[in-house]
Amino acid sequence: MSTNPVRLDLVERLQLQYEIDRLNADYAAALDEKRFDDWPLFFVEDGQYKVQARENFDRGLPLALIALESQGMMKDRVYGITQTIYHGPYYMRHVVSPARVLSQEGDVVRAEANYAVFRTKPGSVSEVYNVGRYIDDIIKKDGTLKFRSRLCVYDSEMILNSLIYPV
């Protein structure tokens, strides 16, 4: 009995879709649960993380609120978040859409997903904190998907207070 190449391709695409959606779900859970030490581990060693306004992204301008170029820089950010920055406490909740796989070249998958981050301060109502899309380059490393780069392009024109936690 021969294997149907179209069927195999569909199974492989569905598996990839599942793995990317799982990566996004695990990423969101780590941030929502304030497991910030886990955050850099979603990236390869020289992974990049950037939070940029849609206006700058659309115009090809490089200015970003946050631009980190390695796990080391992300770990420094985590240290700042957990040890040095003082702010009123709040909870975050990420809602991430299913990803769209845009392309695959070799081991690198380009994918996009929409996100919304809500913030709730104790004793207060929830509010929309940040909304946008993730543009990701993802690679499989040691059998696990990791971000080579994550660009968070936010639509929100105003960032409430300051951007402390990763989105």
C-alpha cells in the first residue's frame, strides 16, 4: 500500500500548526502566571524580542519600545522586572489567536498570530492593556519549537502607564 503524499502533507501541516499554537499557549501561560524566568527559554540563545508600534512597523522605522537581542538581554529584563522595578501589582491575561503559517524555509517557519493582553489591578475592573500581532520566526531546536525572533507589533496608540512585563 502506498502513502498518499497529499495526505501526509496535510498531516505535517496540521502537526506544525498544533505545535506553533501550543508554543503560543505555553508562552502566554508563563507570562500570565508570572513565571518570568521561563520567558527567555522560549527563545534560542541569540533570539530577538521586539515590541514596536504599528505606525513605525508600517513605515519601516526601527524605533521600538523594547528591543532585546539575546537570552542574556531577556534575563536582564527579567531581573529588572522581578528585582528592581517598583509598580502597583496587576495581573495579565493573554488571549492569542490560532497562528497563520506564512512560510517555511528550511528549519525556519514564519508565523503570525493576533494577541490581546488584558490587565487587572486588584480591586479594579479589567482593561485592555495591549493589542496587536506577533510576527515570529520559529525554529525546531532539540525537538522543540523556539522563537528565533518575536516581533510584537502593537495597534494600541497609548500604552497604559509603562510597559513592564513582556507581551
